[in-house]
Amino acid sequence: MKKTSFPELVDLLACYPALAVCEEAMASAIALLISTYEHDGTVFTCGNGGSAADADHIVGELLKGFVRRRPLPMAERAALSSVAGVDGDYLASRLQCGLRAMSLMSQQGLSSAVANDLGGDLGPAQQLYGMGRQGDMLIALSTSGNARNVALACRVAKLKGIPVVGMTGMMGGQLAELADICIKVPERETYRVQELHLPVYHALCRAVEAFFFPE
């Protein structure tokens, strides 16, 4: 897919022209997301601090409708009406199709056990080792590019044959070397990097949603 294939990037760059330096990387990330879902893969996300919240945010935009309606297929709506009793119509009319995604930052019970038993920076890596498989992908966020927990998860991704999309600041850090595709937004300060990460991953999620759920 050519980068001009995604109108969501055109919209993004109209609002944030400084992100033009990231256009090729963003287009490649969208293409990888689409390919992952076409091959029944899962998108995993990870980050540290504010980027951990971004990792959760991305999953929220993928697992349910973001800017488009995602009604269930008619066959599933009919099946729910017959198997779910009095709740069948309610479920059939309100559930939405999801794109399979999981944040490696949201399993607090497991993360605390890993921190206590193995090491505090191993939570995402341990989860990805246990659940990741070829055909999946990892979106790894770090404003500096040097978050230790993110780097360790990326190394597990390499072991599993899972491609990594990195999101970081202009310096790139270690993440730029570990990622297969790295979106380095043109800022240095942590909060400024985070301010650009949000519209970037919103555009990525919009583009993937538009592909699978055309209006």
C-alpha cells in the first residue's frame, strides 16, 4: 500500500504538518496493522508511565467502535437472539465488532506477581512470551525510546517473530533500533512527544477501522 492510500494520514498532516517526517513510517504501520488482522493476528501494546496509558488507549479504540459503527453480522445477531434469552435482542443491538488487541500494561495481578517474583521491568515481556505468536504485532511506546520494560518486550517480540512498531520522540533511543517500523515524532520533551503520539495512533486506528468497517 502506498502512503497516499490513507486519507486519515492526509487529515492528520493537515492538522499537524510537522508530522510529515513520519508519514512513511505511519503508512507502513497502518499496512502492518491491516495485514496482522487479515491474518487473524493480535495487536499487543506496551509502554511506561504516560505511555502505558497510551497503550491502554490504543486497545480501547481497536476493541470497539471508534469513529464508525461496527454492527455485528446478521447471522450473529440472529444467533444471539436465540441463545441469550431475554438479553438476546439487547446484546445483538448493542455489541460491536472488535479488532483483537491487548495492552500488556493492564494485567495488574500478573504484573505485580512478575515484579515480585521475576523483576519489576519484566511484566510486558513475560506476558508477550506467554501469549504472543507469529502473525501478531507489538506497538511499543516510549517517549525517550529507552524504557527498559519496553525494550525487554521488544526483545521477546524478536524471539517470537513478532514485528514491532515503535512510537518515540525524535531521538529514537534504543527503541528505534529494536523496532521494525519506528514513528519518531519531531519533539524531545516528554509531554510534547506524548501530545503528538495521541493524534498519530488515533490516525492509525481510524485507518484500520475504515479498512475493515467501510461505511
